[in-house]
Amino acid sequence: MIRRNIELLGVRDRAVLFPVRVEDFLKRPVQTPYDFIFLGPPYKPGIGKEILEGVMPFASSGSLVICQHNAKQALEEKTGKLICFRKEFYGKTALSFYSSE
């Protein structure tokens, strides 16, 4: 679905998709910051502060980080330079939207 959306938006030349677990991605060295980061399933239960802290070096100033998680799980409102500015709920799923200072 994400690949198709990238194609439909015509941003294939500017988008990079990493279909790996976020825990594995965060082990990579930071080569360049990203403007948009989406953390979607699958992931270990309990995605939280440590994952958001790990994403911070990959986020450019003013970037958008969206974290999909279980609706019952409350994520931090502020973690380092990431500030939650919006939350959306869809049944058992939630999306938390963060901006990077």
C-alpha cells in the first residue's frame, strides 16, 4: 500500500521506504535526516519512549513523525525534540503525530 501511494503521489524519486522493523533500522548509522517518518506495524508490543528517542537523530528540524500504535497505549506528549500535536483513533489502532523542533 505504501509503495502504491508513493507512486500515486509521484514522489518515487524523493521517497525512501525501509521495510524493516524499527528496532533494526535504529541500529543503522544516521547518514541523513528525514522529513517524514512513519512507524507502522509490525512492531513489538509496547512501542514507546525508547523508540521515539531512537528516531530523533533521524528526524530533521521540522520533520513529521507518525507512530501507529495500540489505542490503549498512551505515548509521551514530548520526547526530546519530538512534540505530539495530534492523535487519531481508529478502533484498536491509534496514530500519534509528532513534530520535530
